[in-house]
Amino acid sequence: MWMNAEVFFVDMGKEGVTRSSIIELSIHDSLVRVQLVPGRVIPKLCFLGPEGSHTEEAMKTLLGVNTNWMDISPVAGNRQVVKSVDSKGFDLGIVALVNASGGSVTETQKAMVNAKETLILGDIVIPVHHMLIGHSLDEIKRIYSHPQALDQCGEFLDNNFKGVEFVATRSTSEAVEEIVDRKDAAAVASRDASEKFGVPILKENIEDSHHNATRFLLIGRGETVPTGTDTTIFTFIPRTDQPGILADCLQVFKVHHINLSDIQTHQTGQLDNHIFFAALEGHMKDERVAHALELLGDYCSSVKVLGSYKRAPLPIGVKEPDYFNGDDKES
């Protein structure tokens, strides 16, 4: 079980001021301070919509009843969620980071790299079960969904819908919205989306792995406190002027006895230049982590911390979504 967030305003101590532009959230028993846009007293939060998406489920699970008094809006696309928060249109956002079988959500990663003030403040892992939603199995000519969802159900779709056109949408719930009045189309989405738009479920749990889960991030402007069970996500671009530069970068963490739990590489826009997206065990305020990241800068043209936060516990029966779990429906 995980604890829902508790939210309250902080009194700044000025005469006549009862609520400040800072709120504190307790997420997984860890303190998170969120800086609201000046003059705003009700937090604005956005998530990948429309309503009925897995991202909305993650938001409700992480924040619980506190979403009842927040100003919440769905946004079309993970990239748009990050941009909306970073431009101060919203104070908080919920985005997908990685799926157990579909892998990393690169649009989220790239958007966070380009964000100026937005940080990762927390996360949550949600078991993800996909439904085939539509009006009739006999008339399906097109199946709509987010590319990640289509990939996570690839074996089922390939085996049962040869010759059918697959159409990418910005979210799974948008896919259901697209087919509400279409008899010749179906969508891959959540049970909530089926109920939200009133379209029947034709097949349940069509994902290729029963361990399917997605890690979602809470993003915003603010800070967290070290807890001893933290994750720091950061990026670095090694210099290209000496052999073995990546080995030098990684040696920094070995010397400081810091475990890297994930490392990936992406193009920067230049063919001969790469940016590494990595996660380590520890908080950026920990002395050894801070020292390691400082030394890393000696070997890099850029080092950027995207956030430090207490890592969410895994729900019972769910494997770590940072790694490929394989097709194991029969296990």
C-alpha cells in the first residue's frame, strides 16, 4: 500500500496573510514543498487526458482526495504537460516515464531535459491493464490508441487483427473518444475510459505481460528532503575530446559508492553527440551524491539534475518497470 498525499498551506507569518504560495505534500511519508505561481492560492494541476487515461488514474492514486480542491485540467500529450508546468500555466503535472514492456516515454524525457524550472518531485507505479473497446468485434477496420499501448498489446493485436490499420493517438482515452460513434473501429484503453465514454469492452486484459506497469512522475517547481531511499534522475553530455570519456564519467560514481539504477542514451540533435539519461540511488542533497555530480562536470559539457525524490514502493505483484519483463502470461 502507498500513502495518499496530504496537502496544506504554509503560513508565511506576514500580517494579513493566512495562506502563502507554498504548499507541502506528504507523498510516501516524504515532504515535498511546491512553489505555486505568485498570487495563486489554489494549485493548478494538469495530466495527460482526456479523462479516463491511465495518467488520470495515477494522479488520483498518488494525490487521493486532495485532487478534490485542486484546479485540474487534462492536457493533450506528455510533452505538453511538461511545457504547461514549465511555462507556469500549471503548478503541478503528472506524466508517464517508463513502462515495463514498452520502455521509456522519450517525449517525457526530452521535455524534462528542456525544462527550465520544472523538477521531478515524486513518482508512483501503476499496474496497467488494457482493454479492447468498441461496438463490435466483427466490423473492426481500425484500432486507435497511444503508441505505447499498441506496443504493449502487440502480440494480441498481431494475432487477432491482421490487416487492420493501427492509428496513433495522443492518449488511450483520446482513442476511445475518437470511436464513440464509429461501428468499424476500436480502441485500446482503460476500463475507466470505457465507462467514461460509454463504449463497451470487447476483450479484457489484452496486454502481452501480466506484470505490465507504468511509472508516472509528479513534476513541478519545488524541493524535496532526503529520506534515505531516494532516487536522483539526471542527464549528462560527456566531452568528446578524449578516449574512454564515458568510463571516466561512470568511475565517478564507483569511487563514491553510488549505484546507478538506470542509464540510457539519446541523440542531442547532432549525430556525433549523445546525452545520457540516468538514475542513481541517493538524493542530490546527500554529500557524496552532490560531490559525485560536481566531479562529473569535469568530464562533461553539461550536467543537469532533473529531480530527487523518495522512490515509490512497488504494488504487490508488479515488477520494476525500468526493465524488460518479457512475455510471461503463462508463468
